[in-house]
Amino acid sequence: SNQTETLEFQAETRQLLQLMVHSIYSNKDVFLRELISNASDALDKLRLESMIDKDLQVDTGDLHIELVADPEARTLTVRDNGIGMSRDDVVALIGTIARSGTAELLQKMRESRDAAASQELIGQFGVGFYATFMVAEKVTLLTRRAGQTEGTRWESTGAGTYEIGTVDDAPQGTSVTVHLKPEDSEDNLFDYTAEAKIREIVKRYSDFISWPIRMAVQRPGEEEGSSTTEVQTINSMKALWARPRDEVAEEEYRDFYRHVSHDWSDPLETIHMRGEGTFEYEALLFIPSHAPFDLFQREGRRGVQLYVKRVFIMEDCEALMPEYLRFVKGVVDAHDLSLNISREILQQDRQIQVVRRRLVRKVLATIKDLQANNAEKYRTFWTEFGRALKEGLISDTDNRETLLEVVSLASTHDPAELTTLAGYVERMKDGQSDIYYATGESRTMIENSPHMEAFRAKGYEVLILTDPVDEVWVEQVGQVDGKALRSIAKGQVDLDSEEEKKEAEAEREQRGKEYAALLTWLTEHLKEQVKEVRLSSRLTTSPACVVGDAFDMTPTLEKMYRAMGQ
Ligand code: ADP
Ligand code: MG
């Protein structure tokens, strides 16, 4: 059936398309990078599937990407003979945005009237296929899934709906034809059908793509005024991670980062390493400069891709990076693995575990290095990813020491600056043996808490911990450098020296006698709410405060559990 239907884009897609059509992003060249990136992914997927599924009847002998420009019709087509899409794939993948966090992103963009801020947001998000609508008045996609006979044709102007129908004669793979906006249109300054322009964009953004990108070009012929057409490969196809570090330009690293991360902004740090000996590998890793929107969502993307001798094996290879470093992006090329390796086997593989340990150590060393030598970058890093990194204090006991060194925390010492634990220890007062912390929802709440008074009076510094994960790691870690981590809201806080203690003890006894009747009366009347009422030396201005037992949950944890319905 060649019947064509008109379908509506999902609401979020519609909003995103609106932004694209009205071009909030100024660098329009990137639409071609996105299309080439998708074509490259499709070729990777086909090669892998053909290796795993021997019954798949496809010719993988000449996998490539082809660019066809038609200046007269003002179209540019990007074609690949990769995996292709079924009709359902097209509806699911092109008509909707599955990425979590999209709604929040759009909300933020609506709230910020500032064009530069919106641009920044969209750059962080990356819009993939939809970027074509920055330059197109219409986009036509023709595709056929490898192994299937029926093809699909999709077309849209980006205005709310798209047309979709089946076709009999689609070649295997996908072609995307961009019908360019009129040349005289104000925001369309470039001719994307010009050979020079196309070459420039490919060289700049897609040179490392490991499949040939071909284009037919006109060359002057033998005879005067004649010309011949010649097909050229216009990218160098060099796997960036396999090249020596000093031969790769910063710019190349950056463009490669954008390709693997689906992020449009620059990375914060690049880590290029190589392992030799019994188990060879190359790794090209990046620490992004922004946290992705789905960093704390379970179904969020997890960064590292696995290759085996230049062959793409899988995306989101969780065996190579611990959960708390899920923001790290990049490629690991391991030489001695089977191409058929499954996720389950990878998790068990001893060599993969060795590589993972090395990668983790290298990433942490890089962060430590930033902390020591580049305060500004370190601050950016910590603002974006500190919360995730603190999860490592719980799960990665092997690297706990290093993690404790790179952690930054708010403290009463300086309201404007975070402190390291080492900084805190250095400032500890004579006679102070413990590291004090307070947990709570916000700095203001903690600072106004009555528990704080005695510490303020003493001049003791208190760490201010406001992330839910803080509650857990302080418990698990217990001590730093032989100094106990102590909550100011738990148990008997011992703030006095021996001398002072004796005096206080005498005074307490005296006062205990004076107030015995009152305490008994209070305990009796409040027994539903509290375990015990006692006199305290920790308050200087508030008349009373509620404290937890040393082994009780802290108030924030209690709230967290209550919110979870426990
Ligand atoms: P992303 O590449 O980040 O997933 P895109 O918007 O670029 O997002 O593409 C959405 C999805 O559409 C891709 O994940 C892929 O499944 C599918 N797709 C896009 N282009 C192609 C193509 N040329 N061949 C096969 N599938 C494609
Ligand atoms: Mg893409």
C-alpha cells in the first residue's frame, strides 16, 4: 500500500521544531554534522548486526555515506546504506523525543527571554535530526530497514505535522533530503549546495568519521570547456583515538567530542590514553562542561562507547565506567575482545575490570589535577558533577582516599567559598578532635538551627551538607585522617577540654538538682514525643532544642524516608 498518512508530532517535538524553524541557534552548519553523525551510527549498527546475525541478507562490502547536492533544486541529500528504519522506527524515533529532561529544558527556554541563554541551553541539549529545520523549508526522508522489503517515506515542513507512507522501491539504508530555504532569506547566508561549503563543514566536523563520505565533484575535462564528474572521498577517516596525542589538534578533539556526546558545547577536559602490555587498549575520554539534564534520572544516557579494533561494539558500556562517573563521555577501543561480546560477559571480564580500574584512576587524577592547577575549571566541574562524584564515596571504596581529597563542601568558615576536607582539618582548633557537620535542606536552615549555637560560640567550623547523598556518605566514610565525622545534631557533642568539663560537670550536677522537678514533669508530659528531657550545655541563646540519639536517623534522612512512604 502506498497510502500516505498525516500524523502529528508529539507536543514536545512540536515546541522544539518551532525553535528550530525560527533558528534560535546561530551556527546552522551543524545540521550537516548531525545528519552525517546519524548516517555513521547507522553504518556502525549495520556492521555489528551483520556480524551477529548471520541470516541477515545484506551486502556490507561497501558501507559509505554519500552527499548529493543539487544547486538548481536547492537540495542537499545525505544518504547511507546502513541499518535503515522500519515505519514504526520512523514514527518512534523521528516523531518523538525520547530523551528525558526535554520538557524541563523547553520550560527553561520559555522562561529565559534571553536569546543567548536559550542558545546555550539548546547547545547543551543537542537536537540531532531536528537541526535540519534550521536551514530547511521541507525535509524528505526515505528509508528501508536492512532485512525488510518495505520502505518508508517521511516528509515534513516542521510545522506541527508530518506525512508518512510506505514505498516499494527504497534502497536499503536512509537518505535525508534537505530542501533548503530560499537563498535570499535573511538567515540563510550560505549556499549549502556549494562544493566548497560542504567540504569545509565535513572537514571541520566530520573528518574522523570512520566511514567514507563521498561526493561527486566536477573536474575540468581534457577538452576545452568540458568537464567530467568524479566521485571523491572528502574525509580522512582517521580514528582519532588511535593517533598519537601530539598529532591531534585541540579542534579535532572538540569536534570528536561533539560527535560522541551529542552535546554541542566544548568539553571541559580531554583524556587521551593508551594501555600497553598484555591487554592493549586506547581510550579517548571527555569530561563535559555541563551536566546533562538526565544526570539524576535512571534511564539517562551513560557515556562511554566500546570499540574492538576500530569496530563499534556498543554505546553506553556500563562495564567500563562506574555509575558515579556516568557523565564521562568518549571511546574505549579494546584490542583483544571478541566482537560478539555481550554486556553480561563484559561485566565479568577480568581484563575489562583492569581497564576500568585504570580509566577510573586516570579520570580521578585528572580531576585532582584540575583542583591543583586550574581553580576555575575545577569549580565548574564541581558545580556540575560534584553531586554525582560524592556517590563514589559510598560505592568506590578503592578510591575513597582520592575522592576525599577532591571533594569540596560548604562550611561555616566562608559563606562564599567551598572547602576541602584537608582545608577544614588544617583550620581545626586546638583540642578539637572531630570534624563537625550539619545536614539539612538549605544553608539558611542549618545556620539558623539551634544546634549551631554552641559551635558558633566555640568558634568551631561546621560543614554544611545539603545534598541527600551527603547523609549517606558521611555515615559510610565515618572518619577522615583519623578524625571522626560527627553530626552536630546527634548525641552528646563534647566540645570542652578536660578542665572545662570538670567545671561544667559540677555545674550540671548543681543545676540538675535545681531543675530535677521540672525535668521529670517535662519528661512525663512529652513522653509521646521524646525519649528524654535533659539539661544541655550546647545552647547559648535558644531555650530548648530537639536532638537525635547517636544512632538515630538525621532529620533530613528521616524526611527522605518519610517522603518515600517508609
Ligand atoms: P540521536 O542521534 O542523538 O539519537 P537524532 O535526532 O539525531 O538523535 O536521531 C534520532 C534517531 O533516529 C537516532 O537515534 C536513530 O535511531 C534514528 N536515525 C536518525 N537518522 C538515521 C539514519 N540515517 N539511519 C538510521 N536511523 C537513523
Ligand atoms: Mg544524531
